[in-house]
Amino acid sequence: MSSTHTHSKKSQSLTKNQKIVLNLLQNSGEALKAYSILDSLKKEGLKSPLQIYRALDKLVELGKIHKIESRNSFIVCNNSNCASNTVFAICERCGNVKEIKNSDLSEGVKELVKKNRMNVTRYNLEFFVLCKSCKTN
């Protein structure tokens, strides 16, 4: 069985906890920290940090969500085929996070990796910016 087939099969069968966490992130529209997720989902029966972290880890592995490393928070994936290579613009003032899809940037990273003979398994690029709202204020 190929890994692609296994991956697509896994992504179709989310556990109850994974569905609940994914739904919360989809509805929030913003990056959330694990403990905020835990606080929001206590009424759903998720009371243990371990339950939340297991669900988050699996959702990241499946490409449904991304971890914003610098903020130690999680956000729903807005691109259907970004795999685990992602680029984010993070507003330094309001904290708004936007996932960016840019093929030129992706190609540049591929060239950098090739040129330096690196074997990169995944990457998160984070750009710190002032968003449009904060620039005008």
C-alpha cells in the first residue's frame, strides 16, 4: 500500500475529538493556543490537555491545521494542497495570522534547499508584518 493511499484514507476518518478541535478552529477564524482550545471545549467533554494535544498533533500530521511555531498556536489550513510547507504573515500589532500561498516563494525555498544540499522535511516561514488594518490606524 502506498503512503499516499494511506494518507488519504487516514484523513477521511477523524476521531470525535479531532472533529471537535477542527470544528472549533474552523469557526474561530484565528490562531488559538492549546489551552484556549481546552478551555473552549471542556463542555464538549475534552478535559485533558493530552486529549487536545493528541488531536492537534494528528490534525497537523493530516494537513488540516498548521502550528504557528513562534506563537505556539494552531490555525486551520486555508490551502487544500499545501502539505506541510507553509508561509504565514503575522501582524505584530494585532496578532492576526494569514496563510500565504506563493509559488515563487515556494520555488525559491526549493532552490535554496537544493543549492545548499539540505534535506528539508517540512518548513514554516513566518513573516512579521503590520496588517492592512493596523497600518491605517
